[in-house]
Amino acid sequence: MPVLDFAWALCDIVEHVDRDPAGSRASRPQHAELDFTESTDRLLFERRFGWVDIEADWQEADEPR
């Protein structure tokens, strides 16, 4: 059941990027990634100040960092 595996993986990502004791006030970025088993593609997650940025490594960035 690929959809359930993906949902479980997203729940795991949420727990991973929410480990900072300061919670949504945390200024230190929290990173996590989700890799796909059938390819080398990944989704990259970064949480900082209560916001979560999501990037796909198979696409070019819209804006330079």
C-alpha cells in the first residue's frame, strides 16, 4: 500500500522536524528528508520558526538561496 507508506513517512518527518524543545519559536533549522525506494529522488524538509520549506531534489529551485 504505497499511499499508506507515504502517509506514515510524512508522519515520521513531522516528528523528526518537531524535536526542538523551543517548538515553533526555534530559530535553529531542523532538517529531514524523504527518499523514494524506487528511485534516487528525495523530498527535503526544513523547519524554522514554525515554517516548513519543502524542496524536491529533482527540480530546479525557483529562487536562489
